[in-house]
Amino acid sequence: MTCASHAERVAQRWEGLEQRISSKIASLGLDGQAVERLLTQAMRSGTKAKKIMWLRRAAESVATQALPHAACRQGCTHCCHIAVVMTQAEAFQIAAETGCYINAEAGKPPPLAPRDAKDGNAAHWQGVPCYFLKEGDCSIYRNRPLACRLQLNMDDDDLLCQLVEGEAIRVPYLNLTAHHVAAVAALGMGQPIADIREWFPRGA
């Protein structure tokens, strides 16, 4: 498949896609109150481990309802080849759960870091497989980051997730901003953040 034909298919797919996605999401009947209770519990919990546990449960609550209608399938690894940003608190929790070596210096910005460092970081990791990806499967799936749990492509297939050199990637992800905001509020603002490959340079 040429890049041009892929670009054409993407352009065609986006024609009326936002309306179709909105209709699909509306039909899910997501239980917003149940999710809100879980996120509130995360913010009220006393330890970061418990906060992360409740944040994961909130993400699972949404995924359980949305996944049957999403493009995401077992064995799909597109999201394992893009930036996966996570906080220090979550990285240390995953390290404790898996026993994996963690680079405690990750997330500490260098002197005079450019304002566009975040965008540059995303571009840097695009196309680079996550170090926890083993033979097409996530080797820490049970302990995977919130960023992975909250990445749900609500299209019908993986066309818009495909990484093609020279093409911008635009995916109709389920809007889970409330979860990300709750995670920041629960785990603390201002803490170091970095890509999973920086926190865990040796993988599993």
C-alpha cells in the first residue's frame, strides 16, 4: 500500500466520522456517575498506591463498556509504538509491582529545556516499540500505565492508528479528559513525567 493511497483512505474515513463516533458513544450508555465515584475515591485515598488502584478501576469501568464498540483488539500494537507519558508516581508503582529496573532520573528536565520539549518527546518515540512489548503482547499488561488503559479508538478498525511516515496521525479516541485530570489531581501536580521507555530503559 502506497502512502498516497493510505492518505486518501484516511481522508475518506474522516468524512462524517465525528458525527458517527458521537452517535456510537451516545449509544454506549456509559455510567458517568459510577466512574465519577471511582475517580472521587482515587482523590480521597491516602496513599499513591491506593489512588492508582482506584484510577485503574475507573479506567476499567469505561473500557468494559466501550471496548466492544472500539477498534482496539488483542494483538493490535499501534499504541505501543507512540509516546506513552506517565508520572513519577505511576512509574514507581509499576516498578514496585513488576520488579523492573526504573530510571529514577527520568522526567527531570535539562537546564533551559525548550518550551516544545513535550511535542519533541512525542515525535522522538513515534515508531519506537515500547520496551515491554514482547512478541506482540504487553509483558506488563496487568500493571500497564493509565495512558494505555485510557487509549480507546472509537472507530471500527485500526486504519487511523496506522503509523505512516510523513503523515500526521489523528485518531478518534474516546474523550477521557476527566480521568486524566483526576489522575493529576490525585497523584499531585508538578511531579516529573516521562515516556515509559525513559522510566524503564531495560523493559521487562
